[in-house]
Amino acid sequence: MLQKDYGCTATLGPLPEAAAAADEEQQQQQQQQLQQLAQLIIEEDREIMAFEVNRKIADEVYRENYLDEFGIPADLQTVRICAIRDCALNANEYASVRYATALLTRMCILHSVGWV
């Protein structure tokens, strides 16, 4: 029996200047909307595509879009990319047998670059 109890966190950004300049109340509303969207994506059971690619190619194709705030070690030459179509893209160090959002219990939006 598969137990649904995985979680993940997301850091979004950078935001366009207009959104980053929004007042605190607007930022909280945006954060809530993103959290609702994340919950819908979990419920849709979207496939999480995972593949390995040469780091130079990942840097050329995705630029910094696949990196989170922690980055990846400079000496790492092959990166594992996890992507949810029309939603998210990130480097990932953890292997998994099956990638699907239905396995997630929660997806927490931590913060976005540009948000205080």
C-alpha cells in the first residue's frame, strides 16, 4: 500500500518589479493564491518528469531558472532536473521510483525572491 505523505517546499522568483513592490497585504494575497494553485496541482496528480542532463546544457537551456536559493555544487557536471509541465522546474538530488504530484501531502510556498 502506497502511503501519501511526501511534502515539498518551493521558492519562487524572481518576481517582476511591480509584484515585488506590492504592499504586504497584496503579497499575502499572492502567496495564498500560489498556495491554492499548488494544492490544485497536487490534486490533479500531474506527472513529475525527471531526467539527467549535462550541467552546461542545463545552464544554457534553463539559465538560473532550475536552481533554487541553495544552488548546486560547482564541481557537479550532471544534474537531475524535475519538472511539472506548465508549473515548476528544479534541480533535484533525490531519486524516486515514481514521480507524481498525488504522492504529495503538501506543497508549501516558502517565499519568493523579491518578497520581504
